[in-house]
Amino acid sequence: MKLPNYVKGQWSEGTGPGELLIDPVTGDELAKISSQGVDLEGALAFARTHGGPALRQLTYSQRAEMLAKVADAWLQIAMSTFGYRS
């Protein structure tokens, strides 16, 4: 399986063969990912014109709350997918 990249508000797959992602505990091959062929300059421009202004509208507390929610979501995914425990 090759993982797509979320760039400029949409999912796209890199054009290269990809780098192998390996589970560090089991050694199992999980997926491949490639950023080859992805418009990185466009991604940075998109982030500067869309993401930056939106983040600057938030207070420090609001940004911290968003990051905590992202961390919680990642932890839940890891626990349910790979059985990791905190």
C-alpha cells in the first residue's frame, strides 16, 4: 500500500516508488510513501496563504487545544491499530 500526501487541500500520491515504512516493534512492512513529484513550492504557498492566516487568528490557548486533540487522535489510532499503550 502506498500512502497519499495531503497537499494544498487535497490528497495526492507521489510518483516515485516510495520509501518503505516498517513497524519498529514487529519489523512488518506497513506501507510506502513518496513525496516525489509533489508540488512542494505550491504546498508552502498554500500553507502561507491559507494555513498561516487561519492559525494567527487563534489564541495561544485555542492552538494548544487543537494540538492536544490531534495528539489524542494519533494516540487512539496507534492504540487501536497497533496495540500501543501509553
